[in-house]
Amino acid sequence: MVTLVDTSGFPVGLDIDYEGVDEVAAIQALTVEAHAFANSFRWLPPIEKLKLAFGVGPILGLFLMRFAPGGKPEDRERWVVVGDLPSMHFETDDTPTPALALRLYCAIAQDWAENVLEGRDLSDSYPVDATPTAEHARMLLDRTEFIRTELIPLAH
């Protein structure tokens, strides 16, 4: 039996005011961005809901995307990351919490950036929607470092 991510505590975030006027507006913009990104792919079964798991607007929004019943149980949900960084979606198998999902995002992004900087083949890297230049790679590494040091500690 496949266990789905527990969303009962979403959104998570130590000392994040998800009800403040500015934060609500920023999170709404991230939600629109997440829906646009998720809907840019053809999913079978279709998306049932997209739920905010963690967000610091306008920097980063982490959403849990759950699909309508009908597909493989192990493919029932995915994480979606949007914001001031390359958007990604990935499995929840080994990342049942927002903090673990953000760590995986950083690892995926770091892999791409390091491969770009070393001039390695990107065919086995996540298809980051950015031109594979040293400048973009360094920018992404800076963002992942910020996520690791500043945001992941908040996502517990």
C-alpha cells in the first residue's frame, strides 16, 4: 500500500505569517505560477488538487500536486516548486515532508549547475528551464545555498 504525504499540517513554516496581507498576495501569485507550471504538462490521470506545503513569497512556493484516482498508486502525487528559481516537479517517494522535498530540489538543481560548470553532458540531469551557462549555474547554486541555509530550517 502506498502512503500519501500527510497534508494535515500544510502550510508549514516556523514564524511565517501565512495570513498577512503581503504574504497572502505573494502566495497567491506563487499559486497561480504553480498551476500554470503544473498545467503545462499533460497528466494522466488529471490533477485533482495543488496544495501549498511551504512558501515564502515571492521567493519560493512548494506545492503538493495530487492526481485524481485512476493511475498507479505510487504515481498519485508529486512535489512542485516555483518562484524566483527554475520550476521543477518530482516524486514524493523519498521526500514525505516539505523540508525533505526542498533538500531534494537543491540536490537536483546542484547536479545540473555542477554539470554545467564542469562542461558535462546534461542528458541525465533534470531538464532545468535555463540556458546552461556558467552564469545561470552560479545563480542557481547561490539560490540552492539560500534555500539550504535560510528556508529549509523554516520548513519544519
